Amino acid sequence: MKKVSLLAPGPTPVPPRTLLAMAQPLIHHRSADFQEVIGQVRAGLKKIYQTANEVLVFCSSGTGAMESAVSNLLSPGDKAVAIRGGKFGERWSLLLEAYGCQPVNVDVPWGQAVDPGQVEALLKADPTIKAVYVQALETSTGVDHPIQALAQVTKNTGAVLVVDAVSALGAYSIPTDQWGLDVVISGSQKALMMPPGLAFASIGPKAMELMKKSTLPKFYFSWAKELKNQTENKGAFTSPVTLFMGLLDIFKLIDEVGLETIFAETAVRSQAFKAAVAAWGLELYSKQRPSTALTAVQCPAGIDGQKVVKWLKEKYAIYIAGGQDQAKGKIFRVAHMGYINEFDTLQAISAIEMALKGLGHAFEMGSGVAAAQKIFGEA
Amino acid sequence: MKKVSLLAPGPTPVPPRTLLAMAQPLIHHRSADFQEVIGQVRAGLKKIYQTANEVLVFCSSGTGAMESAVSNLLSPGDKAVAIRGGKFGERWSLLLEAYGCQPVNVDVPWGQAVDPGQVEALLKADPTIKAVYVQALETSTGVDHPIQALAQVTKNTGAVLVVDAVSALGAYSIPTDQWGLDVVISGSQKALMMPPGLAFASIGPKAMELMKKSTLPKFYFSWAKELKNQTENKGAFTSPVTLFMGLLDIFKLIDEVGLETIFAETAVRSQAFKAAVAAWGLELYSKQRPSTALTAVQCPAGIDGQKVVKWLKEKYAIYIAGGQDQAKGKIFRVAHMGYINEFDTLQAISAIEMALKGLGHAFEMGSGVAAAQKIFGEA
């Protein structure tokens, strides 16, 4: 009998109580009861976003909300910076192209973080640039881009800063208002411990102004339509009722535990896992600003990262992630966010040790487990 | 204690077994197990669509899939017919405008069905028209448009026929291939007995050709991207895992019961409800081609339809729907599709009798119940 264990960077495990909250008979999506639910979900989102800005909810994957941050802010031909330091950075560039905008690509070697000075120089050289699109955490490389510093850069320009925090929000602190982030995108299936299906976008005052000038086509993802409805605790279209019920339960859970505790526990799991990586004599793929939400491990020479992933999946039903595109085969990635505890992390470490040993890496079996236990014991 | 009863035209009640199927621990969205799920869901969709065409699944409300049928088929400035005989017909026109296309609006009085001859004349007069957008069932008026006849009209022209069957598919037979429907849109939360969150689009050969010429911007709703992925039983973006698990269970349930049985039972509930309406001395709002999926009732003079809806909701926690826009206050609507049986319909009839009596309509209490029972007894 194989117990499935999800330790990939999304979807993460959903708490059983939340699954049962979603299994209750449906209520009607146009009712006072459901308006109350939307209102509470909106309040929960503002809390986790640490913002007074409006946070819109869409029924889509995170990509849908990313698209909304292009189609609602820009007009045909507009220039915008896309920070390309991984697969999701590339998505910004593809989205801009799909909408007939001009991406100004900042290519960052995978595993590294963008240099805010480079973005500053670009914006100074070309004041017609309307926006800067970046990831908080580039999930494909495990790198956190310096979004606070980027916000300092965009603050004094005409450009808005749009942050994809799909895999970051809820894993570590992203103080939207304190850092002055104009737009922050997120999704339900990562640190928010929900099934995939909901995506979010916070919209600050500078972005609201840009939105008014945007002429790109939009309908389902129209911010104007959803602002009009969601500020009255309604959905412009039929709301995904069960997913809202689940998210409401998640916010209750987060309130019970406390955001700071969640951030701290995630960081300890990350620290413990990274200690195990060092004990195996391996290096992080993330050469700069490695995230606490997940760890990307550089495979030793001669070991295919995809084989590590496959080993865990086929022998133990443990799901971690491999590398994507140019990192494929070179790395494996393990998440530390969401509804997991130290023993889930130890399980992953233990399973990876057995895989690495089986695939021929020379190291002391149990060394990663011991290094991680030491961190957990001291935490 | 109020038992909630959903008898509005969506979301409809979800079978408890399906709710529990969605409450199982998540499996990974990029796994062989989940590919198997996508494959079975795709097969189930083709069966209910009665088609060999590809049927794509999107995580969105039905409107998202409607939008995809504009953005993937047309180019800026293209002309397309929008049949406006209700709120959802108007949505086609709004979508076309949002994308910078030219809607050729065919305005049909609410409660009536479009005349295919009128569409034929338009297409003959202007061969540059690229598409005809229509509802199978215009949910706001309870009218079924004659989509088989419309397909006969478009067949010999360059225009594709795009049918919004969000509230029709699964309630009565829509033989996509036999009728030659180029694109059929649907959603999860009506006759398919699922929570809202999934939308579908079938794409026939003529639509595939038009798609290749389309230059409107699209990304999340890109048919090309999803065709590439879904034909390999993958999702282009993160699939809403729990909703797929639910839909898989629904297709098992439909297989157990049989599509023909579901259509027949829905039709009997419709017939019984319409007999009750006649017994009350009331008329249908749908003057032509009243649907079997739902009934729209014209309120008697002096009785506000919104008050009937409110009465049922507040006194009995029964959700039916009122009128929208120009029909607001004039009608109420009751669904016959989905996971309901004859006693749910009798409950609605009984509750409406009590509301009508309370609001001052003169009729014999129980006459609607008796008329409906007669139909059910004979079925």
C-alpha cells in the first residue's frame, strides 16, 4: 500500500479538514451566505498579502492571474521588462508577446537573482517602459528575486512592479504595502494548502491608474469587472463555490496557527533540508538568494535528477520535482511550504538518501537525516 | 434547521459520493495516475458531447470557455453574428466588442427563439461573417434556440457555429457530430452535477481551420496550447486536480444511470412542473421552444417574481432564480436538470404554491402538486 506524499512545489497536500469543508453540500453562489464567505475570503487574502489594496480572486490557475496583469495594465505595443531567470520568468515574456507588447527581456542565468541596478538602468534609459514583471520565487530555480529592492527602483519611475508570488505567498513574508508592490499574483495550490483552481491579484493605486489606460482586450479576467463585483462580495461570473469554502477554512487554520509561526516553521524545514544537502556533499542549484519555500539541489556528476524523482515516485509514492527545460536532469526540487511538518521533510531526506545511494552517489547514509534532525532539535 | 435545496439553474446539487471523491488526498497533477484521470474525463466528455471532436477542459467559469471561442477563432475587426435573445446572448456580443470584433447582433425578443432564416439571410448578404454565436438554452429566458437548424444554415457558408450549451449539455441530447456543431461550450455546474470551476469547448474541423487564422491575443485560454497538451492527457497549466476527480466520478455515475435515462427523467420533471404552472393559471415566459432543462414562469399581474424567489429562500432555504435585467421581477425560474428527482420538483411546486398564495395569487392550493403527481405517476 503506497501512501502518496506530495513534496513537490505544488500542488501541496490539502489539510483533511479543508477537504471535508469542501465536501459539504453546495450553497448558492448568489446568496447572502455566500457573500459572507466571499467577504471573509477577501479579508483573509488581505491579511496574508499584508495589504490594504484590493485582492481579486479568479477561478483559474496562477497563469490566468499572470495574464490578467498583462491584459489589464498594458496596451498594444507597450514596452515592459520581463525578468527571465527561469521558466516562470520566461512566461512573462511569452505573455507580453502573446498580447502584442514588447518585452524588454532581462536574462538572468538560471540559479541567480536579478540585479536591481540593471533594471534601474533600463528604466532610466527608456521612460516609456510601463511595467516590470518578475517572480518573487522563481520556482524552476529555487531563487528569490530581490523584489523589495526592485520596488525601490520602480517607485520613482512611471513603471509598475508586477510580482508573481504564486509559490511564495504564504511561505515567507511578502509585505505588499510595506514594500510598495503594485501588483502581486498568487495561487491556491502552494503555501495556501488548497487544491489548484483559484488565483489572486492584488492591485495598488499606481496599477489602478495604469489599468484605466489599458486597451488590451479582456473579459473573463477583467479587473474592472471583478473590482465592481468583488468589492461588493460578489463574483462577476459564477464563483467556484467549493474552492471558496476550502479557502475560508484555510484562512481559519492560518489564523489559529499564526502567519509568523508558519513562516518560521517553513524556514526551519528549509534550513534542515539544506543542511542535509550539505551533508551529502551536494550544492544548491540556487547560487544566489536560495528560497525557504523550496530547495533546488544540483545533482552530482553522473546522476540524472529525473532518476532521483522517478526513484522516489515509483518506490515510495513520494512526489518531488525535477528540473525544467535547461535544468532538466541536472536538479531535483523539494518544497518546504504548506501543510507539511518536520517528519515529512525527514521522510523526503531519507528517501533521497536511498535514491542517491542506489544511483551511485558516494556519501554516508543517514548523514543528511542526522544533519536535519540537529536543526529540528535546536529549533 | 434549514435544509438547503438548490433548484436554480446552476450550480445544481452535487451528489454526496462526488463530494467525497473530491475530498480524497490530492494526487500530483504531473503523474501517470493523473494522466489516466484526464484520459477518462476526456472520454467521458466526448460521450456526453456525442462527438469525435476534441473537447478541451479549462479551469474557469463557463464565460472563460465562451471567451476562448472568440479569442481563438477571430481576428481584430472580424464580423460575427451574435444571437441576442437574453442575457447570455448579450454576453456573446459584449465578448466580441471586448476583442475589437464587429458583432452583427440579431435581436430576438426575450422569451422567443431565433429564426434560422434571419441568420441565413445575414450570412448570404455578407460572406465575410466568420462565425455565428448562439445559446443552445438561453438560461435567462428558458428558451432553446434551434441549433440543429442553425447548423444547417452555417454548414454551407464560411461561418462556424459556436453554441453555448453551458446549461443544456447533459440535460437533453445535443448530438454535436450528428448536428454538425462546430464549437460547443459547456460548464461543470449545471446538468453535469459538479461544483463550478470547469468549462469545456469541443472543436470541430471547420473551427480548427478558422483557429489557425486567428490573430486575437490568447494565452491561458489558448486552444492550440491545450490541444497540444490535452491530447496527451496533460494540462498546459496546473490542472484543478480535485475538480477532475469529481468529474471522473460524475461520468461513472452517468454511465451507471445512462444518458438517455437522465434526459428522459429531466424531461418528465419539466413536463410535471409545466403542468403545475398551467394548473396555477400561469403562463410560461418562454413563448417558443420552452426548454426541458428549466422552466421560466411569467408572474401574474401584481406579483413580483423577486418576491417569490425571496419567499422560497427565506422561509424554506429553497433556491430558485428570478429574472435578470429586463425580465427582473416579471418571472421566476426553476431548474429540472442535475442531481434532483421528482420529489425535489414536487417540493419546489409545493413551496411556490405557498408563496403564490401568500403573495395573493388566486388559485386552488395543491392543484399544481396534483397536476405534477399525475405526470410523475404516468411516467
